[in-house]
Amino acid sequence: MARFRFLSNHGLALLTIAHDPTARMRDIAAAVGITERAAQRIVADLIAADYVTRERSGRRNMYTVRTDLSIGLPTQRDIDLGSLLGVLLPPGTSNERRGLMDREPQS
């Protein structure tokens, strides 16, 4: 029987990237408990949905989480991704220290 998780693999990968924007695919896979190939598909999904952007930095990728985007909730009460990450990530994570979270004021 599969173990129960509150967050999907997509959510766990997003948290891993938010915590360490320079995480390698093997780091993301290990943190989530999936294969590297599955991690590649999930990161591609997150990029395609515009929740994450990727930029090459030498031989490494640098990810940025788009915290200004809202996440669709079934209760019709959308919240922005930054608010959710603020609850789930410990204070002083890599994104906060480096100022990489794209928080934009809501109009």
C-alpha cells in the first residue's frame, strides 16, 4: 500500500525548488522519493504551468518560483503561491535569502 502524503509529487518538487533554487534533478528526485526521469517530467510540468522559470547558470540550472501566481483551490478561494510557501517553508530559506521569489503586489 502506498504511503499517504498531504502534498502531491508536484507540490513536493515545488517546495524543494523553492528551498534550493540550484537543486539538481537528482536532488529533487531524492527529496521527493521518485526517479530522476519522473522529477524531470514534474519540473517540466511546473515550468509549462509558469509556476517555475529556469535559467542556465554555467552548467547548472537556476530556478525561480513565481509566487505571485494564484493556485486554484476547489473551494473557489484562490490564494497566491507565495502565501502557501510562506506557511510550508521554514524562515530563512534559500529563496528568501537570495530574494529570488517573484512576489508582485496584487492589484
